[in-house]
Amino acid sequence: MKIVLLGAPGTGKGTMAFSMSRALSLPHISTGDLFRFNIAEGTELGHRAKQYLDSGKLVPDEITIGMVKERLAEGDCREGFLLDGFPRTVPQAVALDEVLKLESEELDLVLNLQVPEELIFRRITNRLVCSACGKPYNKLDFPPVQEGVCDTCGGPVIQRRDDTAETLRTRLDTYYELTDPLVTYYQEQGILLNHDNSGTHTPDQVDSLITKIKEQIKLNRQSSATAISQE
Ligand code: AP5
Ligand code: MG
């Protein structure tokens, strides 16, 4: 399965991907996490990306597309992947389609997470994250059992540098300008599935969403097989 998680900052892409990647045994590829890893490691890529993450603007397409191409070429992506936060611009979406086409592959589904803006502000300004395994927490709704320590891996639970109200405003405006057009892009490909993610994240909610995703992928594959046989 090749799935993209689309949605504004704070709509729960990382939280959903964390659960879905375990349930579906798919690698979770978060471009935000890849950039943060490179910044923490002090790599050349991290050096080039840092100013964009700190200000809430997008890292230029040529840097981002190159990084994702390298990641998708790794062995664990052969059977599928869960992309979180990529693509985020039309040129990134076109580049992804081209990479897949080279292998006669295509995306199976784009899950578009939707949450009202006031709830996004509440979630992001209270978000915490494990800096070792990436597990997301929330000071109000999902705090770690022991303050500052990840329940899953024991790593340090921290607040992201870009999780301020001011940077979030820039991230949201950037989303509306550059990423929102992808909703139409994937709708036209017939692979978009909208999901209202304002409810609480529970194992039952994830299970029923996964069932829906599998059914939708089956339907998409049937209709594209019918279209090919009619050509
Ligand atoms: P990135 O790391 O992708 O950040 P983002 O898109 O701003 O999204 P977030 O990670 O903030 O939110 P999320 O949707 O993952 O929500 P989460 O699950 O954590 O990107 C950061 C930066 O990197 C960008 O600004 C840009 O500079 C750069 N970048 C990344 N990709 C790029 C690209 N393709 N091109 C160019 N630049 C790129 O949830 C948020 C909070 O809500 C958590 O506290 C969580 O516990 C809580 N929560 C989630 N779901 C629920 C629920 N159902 N109920 C209750 N609480 C919930
Ligand atoms: Mg995230």
C-alpha cells in the first residue's frame, strides 16, 4: 500500500501515521521528522532546512524532493509506505507521481485529515513529542505517564521549536496557499479520502478508519482495472 497523509499542521498526521504504520506494517516517512533529524545531527541538509522550519515556511522543493527520492529508494519502501507531510506542493506531487511511474506504480490512497482551526491551535500549542521515537503527546489529552519520558521508548519528551502560536499562523497560511491545492489534485485522480479528525484518537477509531481505507483502496483498484480493460 502506498498512502499519503494530507492535512494542515496539527490535524493529526503524525499521530495517525504512528498508529497506522504499526497496524499496516508500513514505514512511516515524515518529511518534518527527517528535517528535524538532520538539524539535530548538524548535517548539511539540516543546515539548509533549519531557517525554514524555524519560521514555519516550506523548505524549497528541490531540497525536499531530493531527500524523499533517496528515502523511497531504500529497501523497506518496496512493499509500500505511509508518507506524512509530503507532498506539500503541486511540484512535489508531480515529482512523486513521476518516481512511482518509473516503477509502473501509483499511489493507492490520499487520506485528507480535517480539523477546525481553533482545535488545531489548542492541539499544537499543547503538543509534546518524543525526540527519540517521534511518538506524539499532548499536555491536555495524551500526556506521557511519567512527565518528560516517552511511554514507548523511554526517550525525552519535548516541545517542538515551531509549536508557537506565531509560527503556527505562518504554517497554516503556507498550507492554505501551497498545500490545499493538492486536495483538488488528488480528487481529480479519484484517490482522495476525507476524514474528520476532530474526534478523540482511540484504537477503535484507528481500526475503523483502517477498514474504511482498505475498502476504498479495493474500490479504487477495481475501478482503475475496469478503466484499463475498456481502453
Ligand atoms: P511537519 O513536521 O510535517 O509539521 P506540520 O505539517 O506542521 O504538521 P504537524 O507535525 O505540526 O502536525 P500533525 O498533523 O503531524 O499533528 P500531530 O499528529 O502531531 O513539518 C514541519 C516543517 O518541516 C514545515 O513547517 C516545513 O518547514 C518542513 N517541511 C516538512 N515537510 C515538508 C515538505 N514536504 N516540503 C517543504 N517543507 C516541509 O498532532 C498534533 C497534536 O494533536 C498532538 O499533540 C496530538 O497528540 C494531538 N492529536 C492528534 N490527533 C488527535 C485526536 N484525534 N484527538 C486529540 N488530540 C489529537
Ligand atoms: Mg507531524
